Amino acid sequence: MRSSSNEEGLLVRIIYSLIPFIMFNWSCANSPVTPPIKDGEWMYLGFAGRPIMNIRTSSSYVYVCASNDGLYRQLKSSLTDNWEYVGLRDSSLNTEGVFDVLVHNENEILAAIVNLKTNLPGIVRSTNLGRTWMKSDSGFGFSMPYVIPADSGKYSSCETLFGLSDQPETVFAAGTEDDGIYRSTNFGLVWQVMSLPTLNDYAHMICYAQDPLDLNVIYAGGNSSASGASVIVPAMLLKSTDRGSPLWIPMLDISHVYYDNAVYTIALTAQPERIYLGMRGFVLSSNDAGTTWNKLAYSEDVDNLLTVVADPVHGTHLLYSSVNTFYESLDTGRTWTKLTHPGSGMVEIVTWDKQTDNLYVSVKNKGGVFVLPKASSVPLQKLEKEFQSKRK
């Protein structure tokens, strides 16, 4: 009996000794595994089959605006296809979903909604990591004396949000149907119109940028009318030297653009007075803070929107993309190389994170989201050649 008791005691001790190993292996098997970050290689981050409207980064997270599928995020150090759902999935409302996102801290979030009903908010806010959302577009839209009746067909849609790097409470917004410049100094609680709309058909602001060297300088880009307007005024770039005060200075004239073009993106670098504008069919470049301009990178895909981004480290490495084109320049736009990788597809959204130097892109036709770590040191042309050689 004593021998049997000793054997049972030994068995119990063995089982207890194995529990920590069993629990550890179970935890590893049921937890997302973060692969090592590899410099110089594209990494797939998911979202194949979903429309991607924007990719934004905060101090800690990368956010993906997936239209009616909602808003998602993950830590910038993760780089996996495991995403945290942050809300705003729309299965019942008549909207186009989430188009942009802005983060004050990881708890306070603003999201831009493009909707198709006049009684829906264009900007919503969360103060609890996206668990609940509330309307946050008080004052956003047409203001006195430009009051738009509720039955006019005008919407309170918002497609662009932009925050100042040194004053996170101060943010700018752009709508879809008017060219007013809107600013909030309390992170979206109340908005004020800083530039009154001209009420031309389809005119609106599209993008903003803050000068990294002179933080008082804010740029706003868009178009001031469309081809159907009674007075045709083409793409516009406005400049404020007082953090968005009512005085905005025009920076473009009609000789630089097509009659129905627009400024879709603004890329600023650490090089003084250098500005790049992404427009339909080409990139505009200025080396003297907008006094003179040169056309760069003519695109064969002139009917689609253009995104231009600059290397956040050196500023000489440029990328531009539209629905059917993706180009790279390593010499500030003097020469360009056409690219197709990653995912064998064309790139639509391009976001170059300044903090991590990671390049995030979405591939057209719902091809998913990819990231290239430490992208400023990696010529995409080299990756393209390697990719093509592997295909052969």
C-alpha cells in the first residue's frame, strides 16, 4: 500500500510540474503571433476584399478607415493582420462610411463620415477608445449668412480631418460640397468657419498641411469650382501664416492647372520652402514656398485623383499614386519609375509614418493593406526588380 501511495504522489507531482508548460503552450497557440519586422520587404496586413478610404497613424497606432466596414487599428509595433475594431460599422444608415480619422490621444478620436442624408452627422467623436460615438459637428457646414435649409439636398459630410502637430486640440476639417475652411480649437466640440464658402457647385477643400519648419504656416488645398459652375476657377492652394486665421493667401493661378483640376494632397519636407502638390494628372513642385511652380510626373491616368508623399527623413524620395499608377522618384521628381508591387497591384492610399519611417499602402480593387518598414532607406525600384525576377 505504501508503494502504491508513493507512486500516486509522484504522479501528482509530475502533473503539477507540467501545468505551467501546458498553460504556456496553450497561451501561445491561442494568442496572435507577431512576426519579426523585416526591413526591405513588403508585409501584408489584411483587409483584402474591403474598400479602404484612408490609412492614418497616431503616436502609437496605425488606423484603417474601411468605409462602411468601420474603423480599425493596431499598434505600430505589431505589423500583423490582427486588427482591433474601433466602431462605426454601418449596416443600416445611408452613408459612405468612415473616410478619415484623427486621434488626440488614444482615447479621444474624431472620425469623418461621408453620408447621403442631411440629418446625419459628418463628424463623430469618441472619448472611450471607440466603444461609443457621439455627434461632434456643431458649427461644421455652412454658417450665417450662408444657411442651407434641411431640405436643400446638402449634406453635412466630412471627408478630411487634420490636426496641428504642436497643438493637438486645434484641428481642421473639410466637407464634400463647400469650400469653407473649418477649425476647432477644442478637438471637434465646436467648429468655426475660417474662410466663408463661395457657394460654387462642387467646390470644396480637400487637404491641409502644416509647415514643419514654421508651425504657424498652414496650407489648404482643393478646388474653388467645377466645370458645371457659372464661373470657372480652378484648383486652389491657400496659405495662412497665423495658424488658420481668417486671412488666407492664394498660392496658385490659372496657368498652372486644368480648368477642373484640384489640389488633392500637399507634401512638405524638412527642406526649406519646398512644396509638392498632388493633382489630377501631374505633380506641382515649388522650391520657393509657392512663388513659382513646375509640373512634374505627368500621369497617364489623368482622370483619377493623385496622392503625393515625400520621404519624411530626407525629402528627396517621392511617391505618387492614383487608381492605375504608382511611381517613385529618388531625385526630387526629376526622373520617375513606374511600380506595381506590392501584391501585384496598383496602389491607391499612401501613408508614410514620420515616427517609424514605415510606408503603408492599400492596393486597388480591394487588394488589402501592406507595409514597408524603414522605407526611406529602401528604393522601391529595387524591390520591383526583385519581385519581377521572382515571377519569372
